[in-house]
Amino acid sequence: MIGEWIRRRLPELIEEHGVVGAQVAVLHNGEIVDAAAGVLDNVTNEPVTSDSIFQIGSITKVWTATLVQELVNEGLLDLDRPVRDVVPEFRLADERAASVITPRQLLCHTAGFEGDLFYDTGDGDDMLAKYLERMAGTEQTTPPGELYVYCNSGYVVLGRIVEVLRGKPFNTVLRERLLDRLGLGNAATRHAEYAGRRCASGHLRGDDGMKPVTEKTPDGDSPAGSVLAMSARDLLAFVRMHLGTTEFDAMRETQVVPPDFGFGGRQGLGWVLHDYDNGLSGLGHVGSTPGNQAYLRVIPACGLAVAVLTNGGAALSVARAVHEKVLGELANVTLREPPEPPAVPVPIDVDAVVGVYRTLRADIHVTAGEQGRVRVRAALRDVDDAPAVIEEYTGFRDDALIAVEQEDGRHGVVVLCGRDEKGRVKWLHWGRVAVRR
């Protein structure tokens, strides 16, 4: 049985891949089985148990989208009207863009403004209002609605919409309408709530091994995924709610087809949508905070969901092993293989790609390399003494490059998006971020 397998195999997997601690939970036909292994912190060595809580990172976005969908269902919000209808103080550097951006674009990552704005605005009830004040100078990466670019800050704006229409702080609404509804009293929506709970510390690799993360993620980013923490079992109780009602079915409808970074996929309202080799469709999301990785996959037609929560190490390898076993056995699904550099690289139009690209925090220099490759050098602007990151890319498809070397067990893919009047690539798109020439 699957429960027996995960309880036996999880300790072996985290040992094989250097993961500090992990929880796995499987929902099948309404029942949840789970397992825990490793430690919450490799200094205290307190063991992970089934009631320990882990930060779930950007999986929080599905919870935020659920609160937004409730507003739509009640007739309190129109996803296709401007955000300013609800939040008049919403400002960006581009006034025209700010006046037309809609909640649907925020939910689908197509609003086009800078997404990684991790402002520390305190932990008070006004933290999201303060965050929006600081967004006033935020630049557009792309015109609204033109291109999928992952956007954390857009979900903070959605959290503020929830606050305004409910008349309560976002975290209060999250607890009252979802956590309390599901009986998830052990979950934490603020850092202040971690005290008294068995909370996993994130771990990052240093010169002498894995070390617990001491820096706190900002509470003001909570609607996007900086704080919400729970057990794998609690996360699947939320999924079971989604599978047991038609109330949120609109969230599963395709809104945007992002560029293909080697895994396919579509974007719904909050959910990432998957297509499997046997014709089944799935939902899911991944989440990351410093030293923590979380993975969620759902196949509604099979009443099946799998959650993997970890706190440091080669977590993706553990999650993939669990997904291969559980989805293969219970849904006859074969996972798509990670992208690899082709044996015969696709020729690169080097002249169209080389140049300087910029984001809010980094300059990206692309130059011609050897053997038809290109060399990508990324230098951070706002971090003192940060070394530049240099990678080589080779041809993957006509519209995409792939990293020659692996990072975290996978080869990164960058999609070449748009052309200017000279035929040069306008954006390099890594999925999480698109950088503009």
C-alpha cells in the first residue's frame, strides 16, 4: 500500500539526497495517509512529526486565489474590471498600466510589472497597505496582458483586494474563511504564530554543510507565500475541499499558456495546470522560501493529491521519486522527463540574442561563446560583493536555450520572447523572471 511505501521509503530518500527533514501526504478517494522523516533543525535535531509545520511558499497563492474566487462567487468582485475599482491607491511607474490592470491578470501573472518586491513593511494590520505604497515606482517589464511573467507582488495586490472587500486584514480573512473552516488550527499565518508550534527551519548549504536559515521572510509578502506554514496533511485537507465542491471549479480553467520551459503546463486562476501522458489533467503548484521547498500535485479525476514538504537539500529529487511512485501506481501517470541539452544542439541566432538585458536588481550580459553557444553573465546591482553568475547555454529549440551545466539537479531553460524592429530578441524568459533588452 502507498502509506506503507512512503513511511518506509521517505527516510531512505532524504538520506540519499541530503534533505534535512520532510513530510509526505497522499490523498486518495477522500482518505489521507502521511509520513515524516528527518529533523526540523539540524542544530537542535528535533524530529519531524506529522503535526510539524513547514512553510509552503508560493503554494499560498492558491489559497489567496481561493479567497478571491469567493469574492467573485458572491458578486463582490469582477475579475475583468481594473484593480483601481477596488483599490484606488494602486500605483505603478506606468500610470496607463496601473489604470487598466485587472485582478485576472494578477491571478495569471500577466500584469507585466516587476514581481520580486520583497518589502519589509512590518507585521501590523496595515502591512499590505504599506506594501502598495512602496509599489508606486514599480516598473513594467511587459505591457499588461502581453506575456506570462511570474509575479509575487501581484499576489500581494490581490491580498489587499481581499482586505478591502472583507473589511479585515488578509491574515484574519485567511484564517476565518479557510483555516477555521477546515479545522486547521495548527497552521500559522504570521511569523508570530510560529511560537509554540513545531516549525521546520529552512536550511541552505554553506562551506561546511547545511545550516539553518536565520533571516526571516517579510510578513508583508504573505499573500504571495512568505509566511503560511502547515503540515502536509493540512495542505491536503485544503485540496480535499477543492475536490469536494464545484465552488472553485473556475480556478481550473485555462487562462494563459506560458512559454514552454521544458515541462509544458497551463495557468489557471492560482493553479498551475498539467497534462499527463495518459490523457489525464492535473493541478498543482510549487513553493519556495529560503531553505524550504514544497510540492503539490493533484489529479481530480482520480481523487488523488500528493504533497511533499521539505526544509533543505536536494528536495526536487525526493519529490520526483515520490510523484513517480504515487502518481504512477494510483493514476497510471508517467512524469515528463526533465529537459536535457540535445545531442545535436539547435543552431542559435547569436546576433539576435547577444546584448544587455536588465531587471530591477540585475544586469544580464549575453555574449557569443564557443561552439555556437552563448555566455550569460548576471550581476546583481543591490548586493555588495555579490559574485556575478556566469552560465553557458546551447540551443534547445528554435525559441529556447538550455544551460550546459546542471543547477539543483536540472538544466535551466530560457525562452526567447518577442523581436524588436531589428529582429533582436526582446526578452529572455526563465519562467520566474523575464528580462528586457
